[in-house]
Amino acid sequence: MGGARAARATERRAPALACVYGNLVSLPASGRILVNAPAGAWVVQHDGSKRFLSGYADAAWSPHGLYLAAARGNTLVALEPNGNVHWKLARMHPVAAPTWSYEGYRIAYLDGHALRVVNGDDTGDRLIAPNAVGSQLPAFAWRPGTHELAYKNARDELVLLDVDRSRVLWRRPTNGVDIEELRWSDDGRRLLVATRPAVVLDARGRTIARLPAQVPAAFLPHGESVAVAVNARGRSSVLLLSGPRYRRRRVIFSGAGVFASLVWSPDGRWLLVDWTTADQWVFVRISPTPRVRTISDISSTFGTGPESRFSVAGWCCS
């Protein structure tokens, strides 16, 4: 009985929220949103205007939003958000999932199943792992403030590698569990591993907590609290987890169906919930006063439909 009371005490319901509905005419906070659609990438400006970059896939922001890295068939491309190309790197196999290091000096990417790293000026391309994908989804992430890369290798291990020194800092078995995503907190002290269930590790690879979700999930900018989406009986809720071992849980938004992604604004005051089932973007203001802003019919904004939808690649930069 006491345990039930404690659970109720630490999981608070979502407060009543003021809602505003409309079209995508502006973003509620500073920065730009990057969207990957089947036909190419979209850059959404703060004023709601958009630029379409045709033919690019898996586009990703550089740390300060000055550049994008993207795949185009067998080519890795570094370009500006206006489409001006800075360099191209051709590979033997399809390129995928380019990811920048914290200051933009390194880009990790996939060449087929192989994980490679190249310098931000397209020099020094080298192999990191010959098979970092296998039959599973690619999952790798740079630790902030370092050139240390977390990834799953072909031996079914999660590894943290110092790329510049080619030195493994730690490894831990994954026991055949799929890893859908890896995310570091901004201070580099915690690593969220999207498995079933999701776990949070410390910088040495030790388990801190198990979370009631897999994906989507996102650390609060400049903090260690984490937003996660959970689904039960056809309804999804976004929980904000905090405190020791993430035992404090606050519901900040709920709705019927599925949430595809959670993306924080650069200032950490707004959370973008991509509500697939309702075909809406829901911007939830966390502070100072809770509020919701909803954009309807969002798939038509990016020229997609329910069978070939877009994905939100990031909200950058303040």
C-alpha cells in the first residue's frame, strides 16, 4: 500500500494547458528545425519560412547550425542550410546517418555497414568499425566535449571509443538487444541507450537507471532530466523524468495514438512532440507558464503522407 502511495506521489498529472491552434507560420522559440523527408531535407526558419534541399537524406546540423552533413546516394556532403555545397566525399556503398562531433571537427557516418569518421574539412577519412550495423538499426553518438564515440559493434557490445587515439575506453555486452538510439546529455555525463526498456548509463558505462520507455526520448538541454514517450492501451504520454534514478515523473502531454519524436528547443523551454496519429506538431511550453501550440496537417507541409512520413532531425540553434 505504501509503495502505491509513493508512486502516486512521484508521478504528477499534466496541468491544464492553454492551447493555440494554427498553421506553421512561426516557431515558438528561437532557432531552426531540420526535417528529413523522402524527397529531401527541409530547413524551417524561425519565421515559418522553409527551404527545400532536394535529394538529400539523413541531414544533420553542425553544432552551431552553420552547416549540414547529409547523404546523397554513395556520397557524404557538407553544405550550408541554403544549399551551397562545401565538399563531397564519395564512398563505395550507400552513405547514411552522418553525425557531427561537439565542435564540428569530426563527422561519423555509415558507409554501408561500416562506421567511418572524417574530419570536418573532408580530410583524414578512416574506418572505425567494419560492421557497426548488421541486421539492426545504426546507433552511434559523440560524447559532448570529446572525440569519444559510443556505438554498437559486430560483437554485440556497446563501446566507447576515443577516436583520435584509437583506444577503447569501455565496453559492455548488449546480449543481443537492439539499440535504436544513443543520446548523450549535454554535459557528457549520461548516455541514454534506447533498448527495451531504455537505460541511462554514466560516463563509465555503468547503469544509472531503467526508464519506462524505449524511444522517443530526449535529454533536457543543459540538464539531466529526460523526456520520454510511453504508450499504453492506444494512448501515448510524454513524461518528464528527473531526480535520483529518474523516479520523479511528471506528465506534460498526452494523446491518442503514437508520438514519433521528441525535440527540445535550444533554450529548453519548449518541447516539440511529433504526433504521428493526429498528423500534428505539438509545441509544449514547459516553463515559465505551461502552454500548448498545435500545428495541424503537418505532413502536407513537407509534401508527405501517412505511408512515407518525414522525421524531425533537430532544433538548432539559439
